[in-house]
Amino acid sequence: MSNANRHDIQVLNGLIRTVIDSADGYHDALDHSADDGRRDLFARREVERRTIAQDLASDVRALGGEPDQDGSILAKAQRALTDVKHALLRDDLTVVGAVEQAEDHVRARFHKALEDSDISATTRESIRRAFDRVRAADDLHDLRHSLEGQRDAGSGLFPQ
């Protein structure tokens, strides 16, 4: 690997880890959701994220680097905490909230990478294309609010 590509490869590998974390989070959400519609959504998102990671890995190889294959330890720990919370609360709102929070982190990592003035124009374009695919799937906020509304409507505080 040439020194000229080292920084681009590091940035791309950081995004690969982030996207793998996202895919793993969707996989966990799929395992914990009781709703078939949400399970289908989580399964599609997992596949989308793994495809994005593969595409970024191809970019790393093209630069002469070795792509990361795993997510981060921190994300695994956060998912373990979410598992405990879900075991105690047992609701899809907890699952969707955890995934939404993780997606906020994914978007922040992509923003940071795009603002990096040291990456090449080619790498920036690859990151932008990947980020466009991540943003295209940004409906978790609405889903969480819908679940909150359902929970609030069933609380007895609202007249039927």
C-alpha cells in the first residue's frame, strides 16, 4: 500500500466497520422484533448494509489495502446492553429506538468522512455514493414515533 492511499484506506475501513455494525444491529433487531413487517424491514436493511460494506471493501482493495471484515467491539457491547433492555421491556419500541440511535451514529461517521479534506476525490465520491444509499433508508424516525403513538394511545391517558 502506498503512503498516498493509506489515509483513504483508513477512512474507508472505518466506514466498513461502521456499516458492518449497522448490519449486525439490524440482524439483532430482526431477532428481537415480533412484527412481521418490521422483521422484513430489518432483514432488507441488513442485506443493504452488508452490500454497502462489500462495495466499500472493493474500494479499499482497489487502493491496494486490505478491507476490515468485522464491526467494532464498542458496537457489540452496545447491542448487548440493548439485548438486556429488550429482555426487561420486551417491546418493539426499544428495538426500533436502538436501531435508530445506531443509524444516527452511521450518518455522523459518513458526514465526518465526507468533511475530511485529506481524502482523494475518488474516495470522497465512493463515500458519497455509499452515504446516499444509507440516507435513502432513513425512515426509522417515523417508525419510532408511530410506535410511541401506539404506546401512548394504549396507556389509558387518552380517551377512546
